[in-house]
Amino acid sequence: MTTTPLRRDAARNRDRIVAVARSLVDEGTAVQLNDVARHAGLGVGTVYRHFPTAEALLETVATPCLEALVAHGERALGDADPWRALEGFLRRTVEAQVTDASLPPVAAAPVDALPRTSELKRALRSVGTALFDRAREAGVVRPDVTDADLVPLMCGIAYAAQVHGVGPEDRTATAHRYLATLLGGMRAAAPGA
């Protein structure tokens, strides 16, 4: 499906709307289209023409993060060391969960407003599963841990880091510490150990 490029003024308005929504998300403010219009200095109708729902706007804000995670995962598949590839991917994922406030609600939403979001979430799950399966086949992941365990465990780490971290840097450090504990527990013992 091809889309008609936006006029320059419409593209500028769209970019402004996304930038305002990004700043609201970063401040911890819920994205409401009327509030975005007010902060952007635009009419409400302009915002609704670009984004029919707050969910569509929030997903648009989260898209660069999702794209970066998918790209990182795809690059990790090229790493010859399956454990290092999985560990690096999980580390980047938990960092994103605690540093980009748009990611957790978009990732947790059972229904997506935009097809691109569904596509990115499928790709992220696929690359995560591929990295996990590769590590399991290499014998570096305990056999009783499954790829289905990863999402709830990673969400738990992100939640705990949000609750127990004092600021952004502390939340990231806390998440890394919790992830290291998880990875230590899920790594298979070396043969003969």
C-alpha cells in the first residue's frame, strides 16, 4: 500500500504532535489528544486527523524504540557466541523498558492501534525467541527455562527497577543488577561443574 506524502505543513504538524507527545510521556504525563493539541499550539481536529486515538499516538512515540530493539536483536543473531548474543539483547531490552516510558504500555497492550506496531512486536518476539533457542541449543541455558518465561521475568525486572530505582540512572543500574541475577540463575552449569 502506498501512501501519499504529507504536505510540508501537515508533516511539520505531525512532527510537532509526536514531539509534544514524546515530552509528555517523558514527564510521566498520560497522552491525551486534547492536551497534546493544547501543548502543540494546534487545533484538536489537526491532532485527530493525524492520530485518531491516543493509543495510535503513543505507539508512534514508541516506534523508534521498538525499531531499535528489533535491529539490535537482528544484529545479535550474527554474534558467534549465543550466550553473549542473548545477554546483550536482554540487557538492551531491559534498558529500553526502564528508560523509555512509551515502551511498557505499548508492549503490554493486548491490541495494537497501528499495523506497524503489531509488525514490530511480532518481529521483537521472533528475534528474542530465535536468540533464546540458539542459546538453548548451544546448551548455555538451563533446560527448565523456556522462552515463554522471558517476557514475564523481563517485565518483573523492569517493574522492580522502576519501583526501587531513585532516578533514571539508578533505575538502569538497578535493572542491570537484577538482570545479572536472572542471567546467573538461568545459565546452564558448565559441564563437569
